[in-house]
Amino acid sequence: MTRIMVAEDERHIRELVVGTLFDYGYDVLEAKNGREAYNLACKEIPDLILLDVMMPKMNGFQVLEKLKENTLTNRIPVVTLTAVGA
């Protein structure tokens, strides 16, 4: 089963995305901040990461940089998300 990690600090957004993915049959992991997202990705090695840009402890760009530096996680596809306008 495809495992997707959702890293989002806003509870209502995270719950909506996690619930939708679960309804479509995906195995879903959740992280509430950047540090938790990085640690969970290293432990669980998901097939895809949906990564919020604006998060506490480590922002999405910092998480992405650390993921790409780590040989265990550098091949995981990452989609960054943000509600912040350009």
C-alpha cells in the first residue's frame, strides 16, 4: 500500500488532507511540525511527502534540505504546499 506523509501544522487542514487520502485507500502518516516531519520520514520512509512550507520548529524548506541530504530520504518525492500568496 502506498504510504503518504502529510506534514501540516494547521490541524483542520491536516485532518482534511489525511481524511481524504485515507478515504482513497492510502496509508497516511501525519506530522505537526517540521522536526516531527523529518524524524518521521527518516523512520517510516514514506512513498510521498506533502510538506507545508510554513511550520514551527523547522520550516518546509529546511525539512526538504535535510531530506535531500540524507541518503535514506533523498529519493522520496516531495510536494510543498502553502497558503501564503506570492
